[in-house]
Amino acid sequence: MKVIIAEKPDQGATLASIFRTKKRQGYIEILPNDLFPDGAYMTWAIGHLFQLAPPERYRPEWKRWTLGTLPIIPERFEYEIEKAKAKQFKVVKELLRKPEVTEIIHAGDAGREGELIVRNLIRLSGVNKPMKRLWLSSLTPKAIEEGFRRLLDERTTRPLYEEAYARACADWLVGMNASRVYSLLLKERGMNDVFSVGRVQTPTLALIVRREREIEQFRPEPFWEVVASFVIGDKRYEGKWTDKNGQTRLGDEEMAKKIAAFCQGKRAEVADVHTERKTYQPPLLFNLSTLQATANKLYRFSPKKTLDVLQSLYQKGIVSYPRSDSMHVTKGEAETFPAILQKLSSFPAYASYFPLPQPSILQNKRYVNEKKVTDHYAIIPTEQVVDPEKLSADERKVYDLVVRRLIAAHHQAAVIDYTTVTTLVDGRARFVSKGRQVVEEGWRAVIRPHEEEKDAALPLLERGEAGEAAAVKVKEGKTEPPKRYTEGELITLMKTAGKFLDDEELEKVLAKTEGLGTEATRAAIITMLKERKYIEVKNNLVYATDKAKVLIEALGGTILASPEMTAKWEQRLSEIGEGSASPAAFMEQVKKLAQKVVADAIAAAPNWNFRGVDTASIQRTRKKKTMGEKLGPCPLCGGTVVDKGTLYGCDQYAKTKCPFTISKRILGKSISAANVKKLLSQGKTNVIKGFKKGEKTFDAILVWDENEKKLSFQFPKR
């Protein structure tokens, strides 16, 4: 008998779905079949069942946050069970210890974290039985069956576990010591808050704060441009005055006006026409980062939302593994594309792109390159194709992006002509006009560029043609500050952080490991920065808070704020994952680093200067406990409506079963206690903005309908 351990319940259910089964409490019994003649038990973790123990588990005095207890360096790391997940651990442990169980199949996600989650579960259950590894890149029935037929020897992936374990312990050591020392030292400067510091989150934050400072320090400067409208026969076009260095902006308004006055009505002659043809190949297939950036640009999805939606599509078996860092596929996957595309061609959304100009890309090394496929291939639709119209709105958008990338890869290159026309006014004032003409639409018919290029097509002009400058005007503008990052651009920023390093060798390492964080962790890092009040996102634009500025100022030029440390760590961790470096030696270095972080912070603190930052506002805010708060009389029975945690409800329910409740979230909007109080006292709430139904959003007032005895919407008058 075998026990199969998945990473999550829904994943376990999907893996078991290809067999005849019986549902049990905390596991699924797989009935005997040709793959498992004696049957099997399918069970699961619930993500991380265990977490690294807090400092006080090692020494009681480490519970208090004092400088005297730092650095905190346990001799040996310990894990503890999350209380809410103890029941499931008991189920798994009992299954693993059954005498008839002779083998374990590790079926966690095919990556570092999957290795850590399931191996920790097995190790802490105290069971040592033979183990095999199920390694999948998609959850279609065909892929699941093939995976079970070609299980890996567990030694193949064990180094990934060692890498993940070393990473978790190292991050704990640096994060625990750095967060405590900076929080304590900043508290001495009047800021009573927790300043979380982390190996990946802090250098990412440093890059955001750098951009914030660039924006704050920017001073706009006015400039003027001279724009002429030319008429040559029946042809009309515009051009900008340009100096001999190609600059169009003038810093002197009077000079701009003189140039405009001089050119008005003068003879204009086409001095040069230059056309450059550019060919654009279809984009590569998606990995997680490029998909997150694209979904953010098109739909303003946060990176976390894109990953969550993609995970849902993966669980349904309709897209491949979501946390992939590859944009290529192997020949095996490429061979499945014609059948997948044939199915997609039957859906109205895609029918117009067929028949495909390129029936197969099997021989196209731009997409099919085994050397560039790491643990997983690019994110693609699986052979379990679905009509996007049958998916939820968010799932449809993400699935459509993945599908269109694959279709576009089978289309021709796009060809565009870029034309530059130089026009001389009165033989000396030089004006330049730029235009573009699409020669071959190619793949752009499938994927529209996110931003259409501004240059319109120019009329057909020839050198020597002449006319006049019919209208010449001066346009005033101002230089603009650097643009704020969007959430999607943060993903790209993290991937390219290596370009901010001075050391070429370390830059290469970060380029190889694709920057700060991993495909699986970047979205979580951005979410963490938001939750810890280091950044705010407004209209998809990222703002660094005063709390972030204080921390980065305090860190100064230390290694914690630079991608350099991550580059060095990733190099060593990668070697551990490949089985060529010692985890123990790495951890010794990290312990020394933790000691240095504490000593450096204490030495630097007297020289910190936070001029220009509102340090008084950086104070820890404790969440107000609202459970049991009385909000008003129950409109059904006269009892009292109270906050029940997950909803607002009548306090007489236990006695009379009074059914009055109000959800804390209605159509995507949180309903505040203040609005419930107003509803109960006046019969209606204030206007609540942003209710969402399907693709539409609307504003409304919640009203208690006394006749119907229920809530209804009242729409405010425009």
C-alpha cells in the first residue's frame, strides 16, 4: 500500500480524480487499479503545516525585544505545527504509520517550496519509508497518469529540499535579527513600530524609495517647441523644428516665437525622405513574471491576483504549471500544439485567426529549446481546452492571454515601415516629421500592442517637392519627473535588479537567477510590502511611505538594502540545489552575517538623519476589537444587532433563531459598522461606492425595506 501526499486538498482531489475512490476524513482512498494494485491513500498538506519556531522556543529570554538579547542565533532550527492545521497533520501521520503502508509518493508542487512542505511533513511525522517523487507540469488526466507511471527517485529532487530549507533558515536568521535591531533603534528615535527587514523585500523597497526620491527632488522646467503644418499640393502633414543636434526643445520662449514668426508662410521643401523597415517577431511564450506584468498593464490585476487566478486554472487542468520561469518548451510539448490549436479554432473568440500561417513551430528554436527549459516549460494551455466564455470573468482574461500567446507564436512576423521626413523652411529652418505604416500585421492581429504608437502614417512625399509652412505655432511644455512604477512594473524591476549593481560578476549571477526573489515569491513580496505599510498602491501606481523612507535611510549603504547580498546568496543556494555546495557551510556564513548586521546598525544609529520625513506619524496602530460591538436595534425582533466577526447579526439568534444578518462584504464591497449603525437608526446607509456585479461597478445606498423585510439597493440621483 502507498501513501500519496499532495501539497493542498484541491490538488490531492485532482490527482485522485483519474481513479475510482472513496472519500474519507482528511484523505481519499484510491481503490485497487492497474497503477496501484493494492490501492493507495491520497492525502495532503494545507500549504505549510509547519513554521520555523519563534525565538522563545529556544530561550525564554529571547521573547523580549531588547538589544541585549541580540543576535538571536539558534544552534539548531526547529519547526512547530500551526495550530489550525494540527488535525490534518494527525491524519497524515496516522496514514504514514500504518503497517501496510510500504512506500510514500511525494506529490507536492514541482518546485523548491513543494519539496520543503511535503518533506517536512514526512520528516516531522517520524516515519522513514521508501519514497518516490511525482513531478508534474500540468494536471490533465493524461499528465497525471503519465506522471504516476514515471515516478522519480526521491534522491533526484532532495537537493531542492536542502536548498529550500537553507533558504528558509537563512531568511529567518537575517530577518529576525535585522527586524529587531532596527525596530528597537528606531523606537529610541520616537517611532514605535515594527520595521520588518528581509533579504528580498528590503532591496526591492530600496529601489522603490530611490524612485520616490527622484520624483520628490525633481523640479520641472519649462520648454517650448515650434510645430509647423505644411501644405504641399494636396498633401498635408506636421513637423517639429529641430536643431543640428536633433533637439526639438528650446529653453527660451522668445527664441521659439521668433523661429515661428520667421517660418510663417515661407516656402517649404522636402529635403530628405528616409524609410526604415523593421520586422517584429511574435513575442515569446509566457513565464509567470511576464504574464503578471501583462495582466497588470491590461487589466490592472495585482501580481498576486494573477497568480491566484492562474493557480485556479492550473487546478482545473487547463493551463500548465503557473510558477514557471521558462518562456520555452521542449519538443514533446510542441508536438501537442496542433491538436490544442485545432480545438481552440472552434471557439468564436479565436476562429478568425485560423487557418494558421505556421501550422507547427516544432522546428522553431525561438520557442522550442530544451536547454532553456528548467524544471518547467512555459505557461501554455493544456490539451484539456475550454471555451473561455465558460470561465469566470477573471479566469477568462488570464486564460485568453495564455491562449493568444500560443496562437501568435504560429503567426508571421509584423512588418512596419518607419519614415522620417526632413523639411527645410526658407532653405534653413529644419523641421522633422515621423510616421509609420504597417506593411504586414502578422501576429499583431492576435495580440494588440498595449500602447499604439503615436506616429500616424505620412502622405507619400518625395525629395524636392515644395509647398509652404501654412501655419506655425509655439507649444509650451514642462519636463516631467520619472514615472512611478506600476505593480506590474515592480515584477519587472525585481527581475532586472542586477542592473543596479556595480560588480559585473554579481550582476551576471542576478541575471542568471532572474533578479530579486523567484517566480513563486515576487507577488508575495509585493503583497508583504503593502501589508507592512511600506508602499501604497493608488490607481495601480506605487508610492513609498514615510515608514519606507525611514528604514532605507537607516540602512544606508549596508548590504541589506542592496541586491548584492541576494546575488551572493542566490549563487550559493543555487549550488546547494544542484548538489554542489554544503548547506552547513552556507549557514555558518549567514550566522556571521546576522552578527554583523546587529553590530553595524548599533554603530550607525547615532548618525541617522531623518530630516524631511514625518517620523511622528510612524506609530504602531493596534486593530480595534469590534467583536460583540452593539450597533442598533434588530428591525425584525427588536433585539440588538452586534458585530459577530464574520457578519453583523441579531444577538437573539441563540434564543429565538432570529434570522437577521448583514454580510460584512456585499458585491465586493466591505460594509462598515458605521454604515450598519446608520442603516439601523435611519433605515439607510450613506452612498457606498464601487459595488461590482460581473464586469460592471455601481454606487448605491443600502436600504431596509420594511414591507419586504430585507435589504435593497437605492441608487443615488445623478
